[in-house]
Amino acid sequence: MKIRSSLPLPLRVAGPLLIIILLAFVLLPVVVVTIAAFNEKAILAFPPESYSLKWFARVFSYPDFQEGFRSSMVVTGWSSFLALVIGTCLSIAVKRLEFRGKQLLLAILHSPLVVPHFTLGLGLLILVSQTSVQRGYGIVILCHVMLVLPFVLRSVYVSMENLDERLEQAAASLGGSPVKVLFTVTVPLLAPGLFGGWLFAAIMSFSEFTASLFVTTQDTQTLPVAMYNYVREFADPTLAALSAVYIAVTAALLAFANYFLGLGKVLNIEDNH
């Protein structure tokens, strides 16, 4: 037996219509930038009079973009890995242990979510200049670890909340050492949260610009910084083409993670029971 909605027809239509309007509003800039990237002329124009793929070819051949991509891969790889290790250890400690200052520690760890990124970048720049430390990859990686750590903490902590501790207790009662239980029971059960946290950390690190602008040099500039330097000198559709590529790759990664992991469950926005 079907139960008809008690809402009047205008309200039932207005809800989906409002969602469609909001999605169109959010996606419209993406569509405009993507179409503008195919413009044959060396100007940003919409709609293009003629179409070409030459700006996409320039994306992959421009030397500064190539060096920026290599630097971004180095920084992203190390920062996402370190954030995953540190965030996992902190999440387990916060979940399993009771100690004084626990809430203060959580507030400090999550502060990059509310503190402007340029503040952190500027602070690190001042610290480096005062201590005469070389502005190499180490400083950039440290900056990115601090920025992406809250995302790892969130993802792993949600997985810890959904972890059945009785499975660990059963493994320990069968003679498993704490280390063996950790790597044969705990880590496999936390795998979706670990991968989800790492994925978000990698995406956020790769796209980080505001703080990176302060701590990078010509030798360590990441791809977003290289894009900023490019737009100061040129006004052709190359950046539009690079933005379209970046959006497509990010969307593909998120779709992959959602299909195999279920990001709703990882982020605790769906019922896990």
C-alpha cells in the first residue's frame, strides 16, 4: 500500500528544483572554465569562436608546470604518508586512552580547519627566517602535514568509532601479541578509514596554495604556486586547460573511492549499521 506525501504539490516540486538550481550554480564555473580551455585563440573567451586542444598540450609541455608537478608529487607523497601515520597513532590514543588535556589536544590538532592557511605559512616563514633554517622540501612538507592532519584524524577516528573491540579481544585471547593483533585485526578493519584519510590528505596537499606560497622557493614550488606565477605573466587559456585536467582527475579519484569504500560511511554521514 502506497502512502502519499502529506506535503502540498508546490513544496514537493520546490525541494528538488532548489537542489537542481544550487547544483547548477556550483557547477556553472566548472563548465565555463572547461569550455573556455578549448578556445583556439590565446585569450580567455566564452563561448569560443573556434576550438583547439593546443592549450592542453601546453599544460604537459610547459617546463614550470612539469617541475611544479614533480615538486607537488614529492610534497604530497611525504605529507600524506606522514599525516596518515601521525593521525592514526593520535586517533588510536585519543579513542583508547584517557588523559588530562585531551580536549585541548584535539582543539590544537583541528585548529588548521579554522585558522587561515596564510597565517600558518607566514608563521613558518618568519620562524625559518629567524632560525636560519633552509627553506627546502622539509619545511614545505611540515607545513602540509599540519594542514591535512585534521582530515586524517577525522576519517580514522570515525573508523575507530565503528570498530568492534571484541574482535581484538578475541584475537588477543587466542594468543595474539599486541603487535600481531594490530596488524592482522585492527589495521585491516580500519583500512577504509585509513585510505579515505590518506586520499583526502593527498588531494588537499596537492591543491594547497595559500600556505605554500610563503614557504616554497623556485626549486620547491608546487604546481599551484607555478600556476599563480604563470597567470601573472600570461592570459591564455592554459590555466583553464590545467584546471579542467585537475578537476577531472580529482573527480575520478573521489568517484573511485566512493565506489570501493563508500565515502558516506567513511565520513560518518551514512548509517553504518
